[in-house]
Amino acid sequence: MSPEEWTYLVVLLISIPIGFLFKKAGPGLKRWGAAAVGLGLTLFTCGPHTLHSLITILGTWALIQAQPCSCHALALAWTFSYLLFFRALSLLGLPTPTPFTNAVQLLLTLKLVSLASEVQDLHLAQRKEMASGFSKGPSLGLLPDVPSLMETLSYSYCYVGIMTGPFFRYRTYLDWLEQPFPGAVPSLRPLLRRAWPAPLFGLLFLLSSHLFPLEAVREDAFYARPLPARLFYMIPVFFAFRMRFYVAWIAAECGCIAAGFGAYPVAAKARAGGGPTLQCPPPSSPEKAASLEYDYETIRNIDCYGTDFCVRVRDGMRYWNMTVQWWLAQYIYKSAPARSYVLRSAWTMLLSAYWHGLHPGYYLSFLTIPLCLSAEGWLESALRGRLSPGGQKAWDWVHWFLKMRAYDYMCMGFVLLSLGDTLRYWASVYFCIHIVAVAALLLGLALGGGSPGRRKTSPQAASLAPEKLREE
């Protein structure tokens, strides 16, 4: 592990006991105490580069105040433009930010765009209410009012997920501050249920990264190995990549659980990133609060089982970095300048690559996803329904195997980063996934398959298991 990785791990681990301290605190202490801890961590790890986050916050707040009815698009343009400036600092001869500054900036971009969208929704709801002449009850997920500058700063610097996620909306943050009877919300047992696989994943990460170091792929000697060895190597590289993020995101979720952050009654049917989808009245007494069953789906960032054992590339995306996937679907995919599912996915993947950084490997990897989505959609709709139940089961296993190999292949661009290193590795395995995907797409078209955006999702192919596992 690098020194930066150790720092990330320490930040994640200390967030857990801090969460227990804040859980039963009042709204004021939660707001300003959590912001003070987050700002302290930011100053400690980013130093003077903390100024970038402050400029981004002030710019977004100014746009919200100036144009509340259209601030979502303006905030998206502002924060994504600042990301370009932020990443070009070294080219401009300015000090290069630390990796921690980049992490803070990435999560802050998501939060500020979401905040602007929530304010815009509130403004439009108020205009409709004024036009109709009568007042409606509180709408699900709607803000009570536009946050002040200090409230925006407290949300932006809240220590929860400040460097690693999970992403959460301002509405989720407010619900935590105003949580009724927080002592009745379970934390310890859900935390233990969530945390138990993390040590195993950590050991597997250390073992796999030691036995199959990524740096070996950059050496000339690697390309003298036989083709089967080169093909196999991407499997443990992606395995180590997954284990690393499993540990980080589980630890981040545990920090939220310790504070009771993102806890909602099961009846609210909360979604990762978005929060409750059904109105659920708050409990009126500690006894009623204690009788409710809660979950932490709102801050759930990874479904390890779903990631490894779902069948489709499409489903694998939903189980990975789940709160960010919700953000991409809500704020990028829905407003994409195209109607086609594949073109919308390509647009979303392009902006996702840009959000991650300017390294060519990100773009090569992310823009391979729409090809895989199109290929699996057309071929599955053309062939799977014609098979017997046994044939469909065999199909799903083959589909799962190819899905994992596709992610292995795309991961190499994500970790090698440079154009030369990525294309060198892909060329050494003869661009096999690209070729398989194009062949599958052509076969699906020839057999008259349907568009992947219009076909119905088959429940049999959603996962190799009957339903995804839930810890809560």
C-alpha cells in the first residue's frame, strides 16, 4: 500500500468512532461539529489546496442565489469547468494539488450539482404552488428552503464521505441533522454485519497485488510471456482492484452507519444515493422509533455479491459505486442529448471518464462499455428467449464469464491510465473483448435482436442468485 492509501484508510477508520460520538448529538452540534472535522481533515491532507474546494463552493452558491430556476445546469457547467482548470494546473505552471485534494474535489462536484438541482426543484415547486393558489403538503425529498452560505459550507465539508464517498444529497444530510430519536436508530449491529468481510477483502487485496503487481505490465519482459499468461494477468489485476475498493467503500459505509447517517425505515424503500422513494411519517415517540425496522440503503455504495455474480455488464454497473451511479443516472443520463439507450450510455460514460480525470485510459475503458452494452442487448434479445430453460441457464453462465472478462479488460485501461500502456496491453491480447463485442453485436443484428433500451429485463438473467443479498 502507498502512503496515500494508508492515509485514506486511517481517515476511514477514525470516521467510525467519530460517528458514534455524533450520532446522538443535537442538530447544531452535528452540523458544525461534522463540518469542523471535515474541514480539519481537508486542511490536514490538502493544505493550501483547500482553496480549490472553497472557490467551487462559493461559485456554486453564487449561481444558486442568482438563478435558482436554472441553477442545476449552471452548477454542472461551473463545477465541471473548474475540474478542467483544476487538472490543468501543472500545465499552467501552478502547484499541482495532492491526490487528497482531487478526491475532495470529485465528491464535492457531485454534492454541489445535486444541491443546485434540489434548490431548482424547490423553486419550481414554489412557482407552481403560487400559480395554483393553494398550498400542498410537504413533497417527498423536497428541501424546506434554500440553504444559506454557511449551511452550504457545512454540507460541503461534512466529514461523512468527504474523500471516498458515499455521495449523499442535501436532503439526506438534513434528515440526519433532524433525525427524530437518533438513539433508537440501530448502529452497532448493522455496522458489524456490514464490516465483517472487509478484513478478508483486505488480505485478498494485499495477497493478489503482491503476487500480480500492476507494474509488471509496464515492463518489456511481460510481453515476452505466452498469450495465455498475458490474458490471465488481467484477472488478478481486476480482482485486486475490486478488493481494494470493497474495503474502502465498506469502511466508508461503516462510518455512516456509526453516525446513523442515511438510516431510514425499511418502509421508505430508500435507494442508494437518492434516499426514500415512499413517504414515511417520522415516529412520534422513542418507543415507536425503536419499533421501526431501519436500513442504510441510501448510503450503500457497493454490493459485492451483485458486482461479482450478476450476469450482465449493465447490471454490474448498478452494483458498483452505487451512489455515484445514481447521480450519473439522475443528472447526466436523463438529460443526455440523445434518445437511444446506447448513445445515452455513451454520453454518460464520457462524462464519467471526464469526472474521473484526463488520463486516456479512463476514456478508452469507459467508452468500451457502450459497445459491450449494445452487444449483450442485441444478442441476448435475439437468442436467449429461443433457448430451453437448461439452455438459458447455460447462456447465463457463459454471459457471466464474458461479463467478468470484459470488466477485467476494461480495468486495465483504468489502472494503466496512459494511452501507450493501455493500447500496448490490449494489443498484446489482440483487442479480444472489442472483437468479441463487435462479433456479438453483428450476430445479434443479423438474427433480428431488439434494441437494448427497449427489451424487457429478464428476471432470470438479473443475477445468478434468486435475488441480491442484503446486509440490512
